[in-house]
Amino acid sequence: MISKNGSLKNKLKSNLILALLIGATFLIGYLYYQFTGNTIGIIVSVSFGLIYSLISYFTASKVALKVNRAKPITKEDFPKVYKIVGDLAQEAKIPMPKLYIVQDSAANAFATGRSPKKAHVAVTSGILEVLDDDELKAVLAHEISHVKNYDIRLMMIVFACVTSLNLILDFMLRSFIFGDERNGGGFMTYILLSFLTPIIGMMVQAAVSRQREFAADASGAEITHRPQDLASALRKISSNGSSLKKQSSATAHLFFANPLKGSKFAKLFSTHPPMEKRIEALNNLVV
């Protein structure tokens, strides 16, 4: 039997982080109003952030597929992948997603789509060579879980909040430079926020993404009822490498494993938990 507590716990964690981010957006908007008395700037910032995020929301899938050079595949070309994904979609009670291949030796996969009806799942040519059928099924179950749990939608809400935060700060600066503001405390607050907000924004985005990866691992294991297969896949991918030749930080959070090469400092903002942590969590799923 697979415990659902791990999946639920990580979903709750990511939702809590999201709630704190939304709260931070309102707080900075409130500070902006207190120091400038300008409500128009807040309305414009939040509205533009939402509109920009909505545009990204509806175009993100096409961009992700194009940036990563994903090509559509047919059932005749990849019958095994089609069979696995079809069975998983049926088990998860979602429509069959469109399938793609990325010609890259890295062992990786990703899913995108704003809803299960608009889902796309891509695998690299490398992952098909590295994993056996059970391990591949476990990885694809993880990706199906992202689709089923609307994780793309969640990340777009996070993106909207971060965009709004940055725009509010921009309006705050313009108010101090071009307005009649003489509030020294307000300007110093802006200086502090201008340094902290971009860093906090990146850390929050990364933290939410990491929690959703843990949740998708657990949820994927619930579909296959074999967490050991996913743990085995993670070990093989860790050994063989998941870094793509053509890398894009904008779509890194979509992948099963981190597709980027980075320094130890960059790991602070990584969208993926360490492999060993994911394996440890999977080993603790069986009750």
C-alpha cells in the first residue's frame, strides 16, 4: 500500500508558500500606498502582472516545446511510449496527452499544458536508452501527475505574484524620482525591498517547484504502486546525467530532473530537490 500523506504534505507546503507570496504582494502594495498615496500604481502593477501571466499561461506550452526542440511523435514510431502513457492516463483518469521527443543524450522528460485536456508530455532520446520499461513508466507517471494536479497553473500564479511585486517596486521608484515624495523612510524601504524582492521571488518560485516535484514523485508512485521503480530511475538518471545540450532556465522547472548545469551557489535557486532527497522520500512511501 502507498501512503498518500507524502503527496498531500508537499502539496500543502507549496500552497502555504504560495499563500505567503500572495501575502507579501499585498504587504508591499500596502507599503507602496502608505509611502506614496498612489493607488493607480498598485492597480496597474497587479493588472499588468495578471495580464502578462495570462498571456504566458496560454502560450507557455508552445514556447516550452519550441525552446526545447520537441518534435511530435506517432504511435507507429514509438509504440512503447504510447502504450505506457496511454495506460497511465487511463489510470489517472485524464485524456491522453500529446507526445513528443527531444533528440538529446540527456536522460530527462517534461510535461506542460494548462489543463489535462491541453497536456503535452516529452521524453528525451537519452532517457529511452537509459531506463528500462518499469523505470520509464515511473518517470512518465510523475509527469502525468504534474498534469493531473494542475501544477503548471500553480506555477503561473506564482509567476503572476512575482511579476506584480517587481512592477510595484518599479512604480514605487518612479514615485520617489518623479513625484513630490520627501519620505526618507519610504525611500530607504524601497532600497531594501529592491535588493530583497528579486532574490525572495526566485527563492519562492524554486521552493514551490521543489515541493511540487516531491508531490509528483509521491503521486506518480500512487499511480504505478511501485515507488522503487521511480527511485531506481532517479539513481540511473543521476549517474547518466540530465543536463541538456541546449539549456533554458525559463523551462527548467518543467523537467523531471534538473536540465541545467550550475554551481553550488545556483543550487540555492534550483527548481528541483537533490536526487538523494527524492530517493529517500520515495523509500519512505511504502507503509
